[in-house]
Amino acid sequence: MEPTFLELQLAQGDSIAVYASDMSAPAIPFWLLVFSNARLYFVGSDDVPAAAKQDAARAVNQAFDAGWPGLEIVARFSLEEIARAHEDVERPARAGRVVLAI
């Protein structure tokens, strides 16, 4: 299970980038972020330049090469099962990523 905001250990000046939430007005632990001098970035993936996406993909691959175990995949679906995959994302049985194999 992913850590909650309150379980995060932020170093001074750390950054958090977010791109989605299942809440229209999520609670943000203001003082934790203030005392960490943290920065929040709200990222709309449609607005990210192609070069930045390529840089991010390279960084993820470098993390894998360095031993990062990656994100937990809880379900895999074929392209023919795309409707089921979408339903699984909307109503997850447990925390983790849903992968669509194309």
C-alpha cells in the first residue's frame, strides 16, 4: 500500500508531483509541507512537453536499473478487455496499478 501524506518522510526542499486524485478537494498537510519547505507540482499529462516525457521515461528506466522494484501491478488486461480495465480503475479492489497490454 502506498504511504499517506502523513507517513511521508520529506527532506528539506523535497518536491511532490501529483497528476490525479479521486477527490475534488483533497486534504493537504500544510504544516508538514511548510516545515519541509516542500514544493507541490500539479501536472496535467496532456500539457507536458514530449522531451520532458522522454526524460521521465529514461529516469524511470535508470531507477529500475538501480534496483527500484517499481509500482505494484494488481491487474493486467488485454486491449479487448479495456472496458473491464476501466471499471477496475474506477472501483479498485486494492491499491496498485492496472496495466493494459496492447
